[in-house]
Amino acid sequence: MGHKHSKLNPNDLNDLVSNTDFTEKEVNLWFKSFKKDCPSGILSLEEFKKLYTEFFPGGDASKFAEHAFRTFDTNHDGTIDFREFLCALSVTSRGSFEDKLRWAYSMYDMDNDGHVTKKEMLEIIQAIYKMVGDEMIKRVVTDGLSAQDRVDRIFSRMDKNGDNQITVEEFKIAASQDPSLVMLLQIGGQRQGGSSQEQK
């Protein structure tokens, strides 16, 4: 969308206003910033990792960036275009709690099979801990749990049938009891969004 143009065409603009929580003015500002960061109109995985690394210099953001990239890249073509970027940003920054839950679940569900396993959740939470560093973790996660302890606690509460999988409905309950499951992912989504907006 808009790869070769410095302005969005009216149809694309109307589509984005209808499908995000951004105003027409905000969409245009984001597009201008996105084009400044990505003159080609698309973000590669390496460019995406670079943006995350710039915003989380105190940690290692590369693994989390890979998971975020997968969640942003909704058509699975290996790149993120402006529409994918803005739709994901809209959910992480302005979406309802339900929207944020579904977005978070899609990140935890790494193989997209409709279930989150202990291994999948641990990998994501470890990537978040690694990315944000100890100081931010202490501010967001006040209970002092390690990544492994957090996953064990979630599964002991939610995995009622003991199959080591959590469905989206079970995840909703888990997130309502442990909001950090969603809050930690929002840090990544919102900071990624800031990479463009702060340069406008």
C-alpha cells in the first residue's frame, strides 16, 4: 500500500480510518513517518529488529522483535507494509482489552494452531524479559516472578485438563488474573509505534 507514493490515496486512507482507531490526520502523520523510516514502503525483519534495538538499548530485543514481526505480518509475506503496521499499532495502543487479548494470544500462539503451549508462552515471556531488562521488568512485574515461575503459575491455574495447552478462552481468564501477560506485550507494541511517531 502506497509503496511508491508520498501520500496515501483516498481509498487507502478511508480504509485505514475505518479499520483502525486513528483519525484521518493521524493516519497521514503515521504514513509520513513510516515512509521516512521505510522509504521502500515496507519493513523487513532486519529493519524491524533494528527499530526494536534502538528503543530497548538496555536489553536484547532481537528475539522479541521476531515474534512481534510475525504478529504484525498478517499476510505472511515476510514484510510489514503500512497497513499491517498501522492496524497492529491501533490494537496495541488504542484497542479494547478484548482486542489486546486477541493480539497478545496470536503472539503467544507461535504455530497458529489455536492453542498456546507452555513452551510457546515461556519463549515469548523470556524474550520480553530479555528485551526490556531487569529495571523495566521490576516496574511492570511487581511480584518478582521469573519467566519460568510465571508460566508455571499460569498453567497451574488455567490448564484444568492438564494437557499443557491454553485455549483463547482460558487465556482471557489468565490475563484478567495476571494483566502483565498483556501489559508486557504492549510495551513492545507501543514502543515500536513510537519509533515512527517521535520522528514526525
